[in-house]
Amino acid sequence: MAPFNVDALVIGAGPGGYHAAIRLGQLGKKVVCFDRDEVGGVCLNWGCIPTKALLHVGEISRQIEHAGQLGLKVPKAEVDREGVAAFADKVVKANVGGVNQLFKANNVEFAYGDASFTSKNTVSLKKKDGSTDEYTAPAIVIATGSAPINVGAWPHDGDVIINSDEAVRIKRIPQTMLIVGGGVIGLEFATVYTRMGAKVLVVEAMPQLLTGTDLEISKTLGRILKKQGVEIMLSTKVETIEKSGPQRAKVTISGEGTNNKPETREFDQVLVAVGRKPVTDTLNLAAAGLATNDKGFLDVDAQRRTKVEGIYAIGDVTGAPMLAHKAMKEGVVAAEVIAGDKASAFDPVAIPNCVYTDPEVATIGLSEEEAKAAGYDVRVGKMNLIASGRARTMNETDGLIKLIGDAKTDLLLGMHIVAPQAESLIGEGVIALEMGATVEDIGLSIHPHPTLTESIMDTAEFMHGKAIHIVNAKPAKQPAAV
């Protein structure tokens, strides 16, 4: 069969891939997007969307649990596992259907199958029926994303020992659960399963949760999660995991959490959430003249070009941070460059990171530790959520707003939030960093009252000794004149 000749091919229909394909369609390009599964990739089908649906269920459950503090008499929430799973599935199908409609509206052709290079301009698509089609295009975008890391020494079976793709399906609610890894994925599922009644232990090999996050923010979240009943062990490693029954696993743990002595415990389920790896192994990159770097990622420039002319890469296959919204922006940039926009480029200065625990964590820019390491004269502003009138009306006073600024220039360097709706509040930090705003800019801006967002303004004013709702730090005494 003669190859299908088009303007552009996009391998992968996740957030980065479908953004690239749709923008190419909008720019008048004839584009085909491939995926072995449904459109939306991990984000819509197994990651961002279904986990947030589950987390919302957990948030409602917690609010019911504490309704008595508001003067409401509400029976204890009873979890219907199948009903919750059905709700998450309904949300997923609605989002996937929406992307399919957008493909049609923007003249994007979607094709199921495993895509691999046969040359730098040609891709072979092996379809589900075993037949093969060949496509040729002057521009190809690699957007194949990532997959959970399964540790070979631990007998992953999808039931007792599971990964994040399986955890989101909630096949059963275990009485006891071990989560290996205190990163974003591990903590979000700790929240989900705790809300559904499981007794959860999180084991993290590093000395802090959310490694790389501002240390004070990490500690604040850890304290809140412990209050909610999540057991946490830091600087602790899982030595061995083995099945001890049809639905049981025996685990040996050792480190700071066990007083540096090996401890063996049994769990109904173990979630391995130690990270994700880029998916490039089936692409036959060598045929296109490409190879991954020593970490397994594809190197790209600011316009998402690889070293091979006409081939672009976006999203998780290009390295950290592995975030859907980063991939989305990269997809748009790659599409615009392919269409001839020489100015379009990816700027990593303002990439927010959100953790959908309860309360949520949202950060952008430099942490206090990173700012100091970079040599800035660091000025820090903090406001505990208990000082917020709006937080009190919500009965949600456990949290922290933290701003990092440069004392010399007053430029905002970072914003870090532990609070309800943190994922929306951080939008102010995104705009501020993108525009090069100062701390004074934030403090001078009139924020609505009563809101959680005004706490960002209060924190900025605190950094200049002008806060109203929190007590300002006393200025340092000046040396007496001689």
C-alpha cells in the first residue's frame, strides 16, 4: 500500500499530543494523530482526570465527616466502591469524548495502533487487526508520554501489588495499604484510599515528602496528612515485597521510620509509586537517527526540536517536570514552529506544580532552599491559613501561604501554597512570575474580601512590614550613629 502523505504526524494522543494535533489543524495543516489507546493518554484515562474525580469524592466524604462542627447533623458517609468507580469512569468518558469532538472540529485524523519509525520522515502504524499502514510527513511530533515504573524485584500482579494505573480503577478497598513513594502520585492516592477507609502507610526513601518542594511546605503537608490518619515514614526503604496469600503481601521495611531495624509487616495491598519512565522503546528511534540520553529522555531545544530535522518531542519523553500542562504548552509550541512561527518557544520560568491532596499543594518558581542556593538575598513571607477570615468560614484553617522574594530587587521568585483550592490560587503566581512582578505589585493589588486569594496579598504586604491581618515582624535595630 502506498504511504499516506500528510503535513504532520503526532505520535501519542495525550495532553501534549492532542494539543499539538489540534493546533496544527487550526493552522491549516493536514495532520494524523496516533495512539495505541483512547485519545487523552494517561492524563484523561488513568491519571489527572480520574484521580481528581476520586479525590473530589474523598473531599466530600471528609466534609461530611466534619459537618457536625458546622452545626449539621449528617450520617456518616458510606463508600459505594462500584458507584465511586462508575463516577470516575463517567468523567473520563466525557473528557475523552470531548477531545474526539475537537479532533473532528479541527480536521485532525485519529488512528489507533502502535507507531514506529521506518525512516526520519516515515512512520509505520501496526493496527489492532494486525495489518500495517505507512505514513509519511515532513514533520513528526513524538508525544508518547510515560508509564509507571514497576520494580522488577517486586512481584507486580495488578491486584495485591499494583501501580498507579491500577490504583485508579479501585478494584477493591483494602483494610491496610502500603504506598511506596512519597511523591505526588503516592500522596494523592494516600488521600484517596484513606478517605475510603483504608489504613495507609507511606514509605519514602528520601528525608522529605515531595522531594524538591520547599521544605517548609513539605513538612506542613506531612503534618496535616498525619492528623488525617496517614502514617508516614521518611528516610526509610522497602527492602522486600512478597505475596503471603491470595490478597496479602509481606513487606520488610528498614530505616528512620523503624529505628534503623528491619521490620516486617503485612498489607492487603501495596501501591508502588516510585516514579514514571518515558515510553520510547517501541518507536524504533534508531531508524529515524535518534537516541535517548543517558536518563532515557529525548533532548530538545526551546522550540522542541530534536537533533533530527523535522522531528520534535514534547511532554514526559523530554524529561522533568512530568506535568500535563507542561506537555500541553510544548505541544502548542511545536505545532506553531512546524507551521512556520519562528518566535514560538517554550519558556520554563513559570510552570506550576500541583498536588491534589486535601488540602492541596501548589507551587511555582524557586523554593526557599533553591533561592538561597542560587545566591539570592532571600526575603520570605508566610501566612498561616488560620489568619484568613475566609478559611475560618470554610472551617479549613490548616495551611500555609509562602512567598519567596529577592530582597535587592523585590522580584517575586516563588509562591508556595498549602490550602483548599491551592491549584486555582497558584494562578496568581503564574501570572506574576511570567510578567516579572515584584512583591510590592502583589501587595498593591486590591484582592476581593473575604477570599483565600487575599491571603497572598497579606503575605506580600507582610514582606514589606505592612500586613494588616497578621503581625508584622519587627524591623532589625539599626546600629547607633557614632
